[in-house]
Amino acid sequence: MNTSSDKKTKIAIRELYKIFGADPESVLPLVKDGMSKAELMENHRHVLGLNNINVDIKEGDITVMMGLSGSGKSTLIRHINRLIEPTAGRVELDGTDIVEMNEKELRHLRREEMSMVFQHFALLPHRTVLENAGMALDVRGVPRAEFESEANKWLDRVGLQGVGDQYPHQLSGGMQQRVGIARALSSNSPVMLMDEAFSALDPLIRTDMQDLLLDLQEELQKTVVFISHDLDEALKLADHLVILNQGHVVQQGEPQEILMKPNDPYIVDFISDINRARVLRVRSVMEETTQRPENVAGEVDYDDNLESVIARSEGQTGLTYCVMRNGEQVGVLKMTDLVKALVPTAAAADGLRSGAA
């Protein structure tokens, strides 16, 4: 099993800045010298959208970019397919800088290299579900018989068998978003951009869509960039998590690592209310060892969440489990260590806040 660090970088974002206003280039040096978003607005009437973004998006990963409203996450994803022009910086796809592409190259990029799933579905109301699902291929000039066959295949895969002749207004919100995902998949592009794709859906439907994405991703291994403001969703989906605040990256990395070792008071506050037992995995708490201890209570899987282990232990804190991965022991989990992991260390949180003061 490859980790993210073993994978090729598909998209490299380097020193990316976006400033909105009458003359962004004139104030860029001020931002690079450390001027804050608030100061820039108050003194120069410009809005700092992105501030020196550096992110590696690995091939085959789901990279989730998240933050509160105004953090810059939606601005960032629109730089990846250059729907927004940067003030400065590079966005490289397989080593080619998208910022330097001409119009013809950009059309090719958007039609064949990247697909996008929007928050509010963005389906064409006058086209059938089948025509919407096959739209990317239709725009490329693929004959109707061919694009219908491909569209039907993906409609079936996302659970929309038999609705191809209907129109978007006849479908529920969840079904419309499934059409959006089928459209993105039928384009056969290696990169999928998903801008808060599930946030307009009811909670139960949203959970179903997250599960659908994970099931498809296990098979297809697309490079997915997913924007979210919901931490539970981000932790469920992300191979790599990027947390933004005020236009800059506060922390990024493997989600479990961020949960266990937040490096900023903003992150500490962000994760304070989550159900740690549900999102933390055994691998984040275990002691790495192949030595089998005495009085083992049983075996647990490397990727089990802590909630399932607590249920299995029936609340007994003196137990020890062997941690297994692909049939081999990789560690030991003591219930005392599990309990400690459920509560963020107050001293660490206070230390971060004191350092920021």
C-alpha cells in the first residue's frame, strides 16, 4: 500500500498569490513583506484572497482544502483550472505551468484533463439527464451514440439507472448531484475538482454521496481536489488535508497527524468539538512493534476507528490489543493510550495560544 509520500505529485502549487482590487501588482510587495489581509483592505482597498500558497497534490489522492467562509478555499480551487487568474505564482500539472497556457491549451485542459463538480449542480435544465451526463464528450465532438453509451455507464455506476430521459427538475437534489458526478466521470479526465459538492444536500444524502465518492475512488484512483467547510466531511474523505485561514495555509498533512499534532491555535479551536473517537484511527495511537505482548485481549485492524475499539472493549481500560495490517502485526494498542488520545492535551493547546500571543 503506497502512502501519499510515495506518490507522484500531479499538481504543484507554488508561491501562489491572489489579490483583488484596482491594481493588485502594486500592493503585492506589501503582502510579501507581511502586510495582513485587514491592513491591506483598510489602507489600500484591496482584498487578499491567497497568500503564498504552496501545496503538493498527489496523484490518486483526495486532497481536501477546507476553512471557514472567506478562508480562500474556493478561490484556490478556481486557480487550478485557471477560472481565476493569479496575481503571482505557479500551478503546475504534470510539470506544465497552467498559468502560462494559451487559450487553446486551457480549453484542452478544462475539457480533457480536469472535470469539475459544483455545489449547486450546474446542470443544463433544457437537456435530459443523459445529455447532461455526456456533455463533456459532446463538447469534444464525440458522436452521440458513443457519448450516450459512456454516459449511461456512469449513470448506472452512480445509481441512476433508467432516469436518462428525465430532466434535472424532475430529480431530487441528491440525484442531481449524482448526475454531476457522472458527468465528471464520463469525461474520463484524470483530475476531478469538487467545490463544496455536497454542502447543499441534506445530511443523510450527503453521507451517501461521501460514501459513493469513496467507493468510486477506491476503484478509479482519480486525483481529487475537494473543497469543504465541514471538518467531519474533510476527515472522512481526505488523504491529504489543507486547512486555510485568511488566505494562507495554516497547516497541511495527513489528517490523523493534524488531529494529533495541531500546530496553531486556529487548528486547536477548529478540531475542539469533533468526536475524536469516531475520526481517530488505531494507527495514530498504537505503539509500533511486532512483538506480541502477554495477556492480549484480541486483534484490531490498523485502520479501525477508536470508537469501534471502545465498543469491543466494553469500556475496560486495562486491555491490550495486537494491531494487524494485511494479516501481520504492526503494533500494540493499550486502552490507556486510547483514552489519553480522546482528550486533546490542554497544555499543548495552551502552549500554542501563549506562543501566538
